[in-house]
Amino acid sequence: MRYVLLSLFIAVASTASAQQPGSAGATRPKLQVLQALPEGQLFLLMNLVADSLGVRCDYCHVQSKPDLTRTPANVGGWVWDSDDKPAKKIARDMMKMVVDLNARSFGGRSRVTCYTCHQGGLDPSRTTPMPPSAPAGTTTPLPAPLPSIDRVWASYLTAVGKPGTQADGVGTVISGWDDRPEGRYGKFELVTSGASRYRVTLTNADGTLTRQGFDGDVVWAAANDRVSRLSAADLTRMKAIAMRYWPVKERPANLQVVRIDRVNSHDVYVARGRIDATTVRTMYFDINTGLLRRELTTTDTMLIPLQEQVDYDDYRDVNGVQMPFFVQTSDGAPYDTATRTILQIRRDVPVDDALFKPPAPK
């Protein structure tokens, strides 16, 4: 629905009410169902609604003057508050039905969503596909025995190696290509130093320069010469992004192995842990190598859970530590998918402390 640079614009979840600043209803008076939704979640959620029905934004919304010289995801001209299309009224009624069903039957948790019935099509699914398929044999097979999370985590640490603790003035520098849909690409350089310092620079093919980072509790973003200080909530979000590039991820306190699955041709143990009241993190560990193949963060909303997935591949040895040279992130918006092909990782190299401070405005 809108052009988003994942490395600059940060969606932050909150619990704002319809009348509080930051809620979607505070600035969009014609919203009738999603008034209390945080503004930062609105467009991600609406993309998930579109994905659930296999349509795009124009199915319900009006575009008065699209700019066809721009990328398809950024043509603009949207009149979001227009009710001219009948499909919008139907969608609104369906949203009310879903919210009411979850409130009455599931304590307000978003267990039933648009995708539950639609599964990528306009006509909801009511029956199984024909001819029916049945598992082999005459009885339901028993699930495979699962290892303990301590065993899986120990295998993960062994597979990664021993990254150690970086001293002040020493960090990791990661550089490569950043590719996105619709021909958008650029170069990126990412620098981390411990868990408290992070900076990423993205240079697009058109010369646009975006940077963001944090130094302790100071978090900032810059687009060309414009510098903005961000909030504490943004810092939490950016630290989660920085952690994708740490050799070893943080272990959720209540992480448990829940099943065996398959990710990109790899058999994996699936482990799930709750981060907070609305957020669950799922981690997928390669059964054969022990390495992390995927992370999935799911955040409940009043309608559809938001999901952010990170896939890791092409692990290589870097100074005795296994690190991925392929990192792909995705959410509910097809044009948000970012594929980072890493060309070089330098660990334990000197880094200037000034790198992590906000640039001086020009």
C-alpha cells in the first residue's frame, strides 16, 4: 500500500486507544473497526487482509490520480476514506464479524482471521479439496519424539562456534547487496559493537542514502541530510533488527520445542517462546547442522496477527564462527521483502565510536 524502506521506517506496536495519539482512529475518523489499532500497524495489517483474499488495495480502495511513472507499489493517489466501492463495505462487515467472533469465543485473541476461511481467495473455503487425500496406513501416525530445548540449544551453540565478547572499540562489519521487489536494490554496510551499538547504511541505485542506528539508549534515523531522533519503543524494535546479525541470538526464557517441520529443504526442530503478552517468537533449528534457519515473530492485533520472518542460509566460517551470508526478511507486504546477499563479514575489527552517534544535520 505504500513504499516502505524496511531499514528506515520502523513499525512500532502499542496499545493506544482510538482517542490517543498514535492510534489509527486518532487521525482517520472514518475508520469504523480498527480505530484502536496503532497507526504503525495499520498498513501492515491491511496488506495481510489483501493477501488473505488474494487481492490488492484497489479491490476496496479508490485511486483518484495514480502516478504511473512510479513503482507499482508506490503509485499513490489513494483516497483511503472513500466508501465508493461496495467491496469496502463488505470487508468492513467481515472485519466486525471476525473481531466479534474472537471476542466471544476466544477471549479477544485473534484465533480466527480473514485467512482462516479465505486462504488466498475471494470465495471462503467450506470443504476439503476433491478427491480427498488421506495419510498412508489405517491409523493416524504418532508424532515423532522431540528433544529438549536444552539439547537443541546446546547443539545450536556448538554449531555456531565461540564468538566471544567484543571489547570497546571492536566490532563486526557486514557488507553486501540489498535487493527488493520492483527492481529496487542497493548496497548496505552494517556495523555492530556488542549489544549496545549498531549502525546500518543503505545506498540505493538512485543515490538515496539512508542510515539508522543506536548508541546505548540513543536511537536515530537519517535520510540523506535529514536526521531524526527516535523513541524508546523504536529502540526496542531496532535492537531486534540488529540481533539478526549477531552470531548467537537471544534465547526466550520460555522457549520450548513444539514439532518437527521443514524449511527450504532442511528438516528443522521448531521451538516457540512468548516474548510478551502479544508477541511470540518461533525459531527453526536445522536438525542435521544445529544452525538457525528461520525466525518468525508473531504479534497479535485485534484482527490479524502481524508476522515478521527472517530466513538464514549460506552459512560460512568467519574466524571460527558460522555466520549466514544470506538473510531475507518478509512481512505482510510483498514489496517489503528484503534479500540481503552478504559479500564480506569482518569480525573483531577496530570501529570508531563516532559511527554509532547520530550524524550532524547539514
